[in-house]
Amino acid sequence: MLAFVCYATIALPLIYLLVNNLAVKTATLASKLLFTIAWFITLTALFILNIDVYQSIIKPLPGSDSTNPEFLLKMDNEYYQAHEPVNLIQYWRVFYWSSLLFGYVVFTILEEYESQGSGKSIFAIWLDYYKKRLPFFITIITFVVCFLTYAFVKGSLQM
Amino acid sequence: MPLLKAAFKCKLISKDLHVLPKAFSNCYGLLLIIIILGFSLVDVPKRLSSKLDLQVEYKHKLMRISWYNFKLEELQYDLEFKLEVFKNDLANIDNDYIKKKFNQLIKNLPFKPKGDIECAYTEEVKGELKLERIEKDILNYLHIKLKYERALHKVYFMKRLNERLNNEGARKLSFHEYIYYKYLRLYILTPFFFSAVLLSSVILLSEFLNPSDHSIAILQATLQFLTPFKFVFIFNVFLVYGFYLIVHGILKSKFQGFKGLAFNNYTNVQSLIYFSRNISRMTAPACFNIFQILRLRESNFRVIMGATDSIPLFGDSFMKIAPLLLVILLLFKYFNIYSKVLIFIGIKEYDFNDLKDNLEAVEEGRAIVEATINDEKTAVK
């Protein structure tokens, strides 16, 4: 956790400086902070990916005979025995859902807000956004309802 | 109510509800990645190969200058009219903020509106002439002007270099400059080109073998010869290259509203949103794809992802179709089939191959450069 805090303390200001250099001077502070957080999440996901890949390959491969010492031949046994694997599930959960939240919700709202200018409330912007794209959302909802019906029927038949 | 209770007791529904948004977002993100890789896997090595030969690079720069010049003239014509009309209308607007912002925006432009144009414009045109729209157009103009000036600067440098390499001109190259540009440059850039080709081939092969069981055999064989640290090092080389391919693909995309990224406060907010949104949408599916390729089922990522095989089409089925789509897109890009299809239909204005030789554009670019040099010499005198 401490390592993560140190990394965030260094990375966040650097990314903000980069975004500040890229964005026009009329960009608001809120939008620049949102870009900084989104890019920080992406960069952190790459680091977590590295740790997860390393931890996964020092375990026996799936489908292999784990008692066979040949598959553990090149694995870093000393490191594996000396260090407990880091539990990355919470980190992955936070960063997975954050990246989807930013990709599908936050930047959509920000784009609508920027294109319509100030003066409108977030709720009004959301309403306009859905009204413009009504056929698309109806299609998505129809698919979800069909899928739930299919799953329910399949589940009922199994029961 | 009893039916709903029964439905939620059934593990299939409660488990699938949780996985449904993941499967959707994963599928969409993967589709975007496949489309971008289908472009970048060919484009990046091609661009590197065009830099190997100084003459080829010089020709491409001249073509760029010709295109930027044409675009600047078009934008200037459109912008001059809009600014004139807006300035004319500004006298009737009782808003100091808008007047101040307008004056700030036109400060960096090489042309200034006088505001004496008189024309009857419709309510629709009036609506178009909002300050935000004008700001976007001005930014777009300045952005292309910056790229034009950079390309011009590069062409000047290459022109002088060419003259000196052929022992023309008053000033000759120094010994180490001569050796570098005449001989060493090619030997330094060529490994980069071949590395790009190799990395692109391995990424394509790993995507293609993804659904099959051959990948696990390759992984086991690799681990026999490498230690885990060395494996992770090589993995990072591919990861960085893959990330570069995705960023390159997004930056080269020509969607409306996206003008690319530029330093010194030239990037508008819409472009930053477009870039950040696509990167955020693709990160999680890219990680999922990497774990699929490496067949690492015991990872922590897999635990939070869950099993998507129960979702029809958007679950595991899409994973099997996606690599074939990548190969098709790659072949389309390599043989430039997009442009040929458009020409066959009759649309000749768009060309997806901006590295293709166009003699007219080269000559036009050369004429623009000569005219600019002559103007500068006249100004100095």
C-alpha cells in the first residue's frame, strides 16, 4: 500500500503536467483532473498486469502435472517461498470498474457538457443525451430482456 | 414474486447478471482493439520503412506540405467569412465576456476580420456562429498551421542535407555528419524496422493461435529456456509495442471532432476526451486478451473477470471469431483494398494510403517550398 501511495504521489503530478501542456488554456480544471485520473488508471493497470503475469507464471501451468519438478525447473522457487504472492484482486476490481466507469459514463457526460456549453444542469444534459440516442438504447434493453428470458427459461428447465 | 424468487435462486441468472456488463464491454473493447491492430500492425512497419531512405522520406514530406497547404487555404477561406460575420454581429451583443474572448481568440491568427461584411444570413447560420464553434475552427486552423510549419522546417533541413551529401552548396558536412547520414543512419534504423516487423508478426501469430491449444505448447517451450524474470522482460517489450500500436491507431483515426494531440496547449478538449475514452474502454479487454493468449487461468484478473462462456455470442464465442477478423483487416490494409473498393464504387476523394507516391503532390510541395524560400530571401533583403 505504501509503495502504491509513493507511486501515485510521483505519477499523478507528472501526468497532470503532461495533460496541462496538451490541453488548451480554456479547458477547465475539472476536465484536466479527469483526464489525469483516467491516464493514471491505465498506467497503473499495466503495472498490475506485470505483477499478475509474473505471479501466474511462477505457479505451475494449467493442465500440467504440478508434482513434476521439470515444470518448476526455471521457476524462481526461492523468491516464491520467501514472498507471499500479492493479492491483486481488490486492485484489479477497483481499476477494472474505474476504467469502465470513465470509458462509458464519465467521458460521455463530459463530452455532452463540453458540446452544449455551460448553463445546463447535468441531469438536463443526460436527458438530452438519451433522447438523441433512443433507438440505440432500446436495442440494448431489448437484447438484455431477451437474454434474461433465455437465461430464466434455461434455468427453469434445468430445475 | 414467487417466480422472481425462483429465478434468482437459480444460479445461472444471478451469476450471469454479474457477468453480462463485463461480457458486453469486453466484446466491444476487443472489437476496437482488433480494428486498431488491423491498421497499426501494417502501418507502423510501413512508416518505419519509408524513413530508411532519405529520398523517400523527403518525397513524403513534400506530399504532406502540399496537403497541409490545401487544407489551410480551405480553412482560412471558411474562417475569414465566419469571423467577419461574427464580428459584424458582435456590435449587437451586450456581453463583455464574449467580446473579450473573441478578441483573445483572433490574437494568434495571421488574418484579422474587419467586421464590415454585410450579408443577410438565416437563423440557422446565426445559430452556427456560436463562440464555441468559432473557437473549435480557430484551434483546428492553428493546429494544422503548426504541423505545416514543422513539415516545412523538416523539408528545409532535408533539402540542405541533400545538397551537402552531393557536395553542392557552400557549406560541406563534417566528417562524422557525412558518415552518419551517408552510411550509419541506414544501419541504425534498419534494426528498428526489422524489430517492428518481428514484433508485429509475433502479435499477429499469438492472436491467431489464441483459440487453439498450440499457444500453451509454445508457452511451455519458452519457459523451459527462460527464467521468469527474462520472460517478463520480453513480455514487457511486446506490451509496450502493443500499447504503442493502439495509441498510434487512435491518433491516426480520422473521426469528426478528433484533431490529434499536440503540445503547447493546442489540443482541444473534444480530442482529449476521444483519446482518453477509447484508451479507458480498451485497457481492461486488452488485459483480458493478454491473459487469454498466455493461457494464465490462475491469475487474479481471471478471478474478478469470472467465466463469460454462459453469455451467448458476446462471451467466449466472440473470442474465437475475433482473430480471423484481425487477419482479414490486416490483409485489407496491406493490399490497400479499402481505397480500391472506394474507387470501384466511384468515390475517389478519399485515399486510405497516405504513403502512396503522388507525383502531382510532390511537385506541388516542391513549388510551395521554393516559393516560401524566395519569399524569405526577399523579406531578408
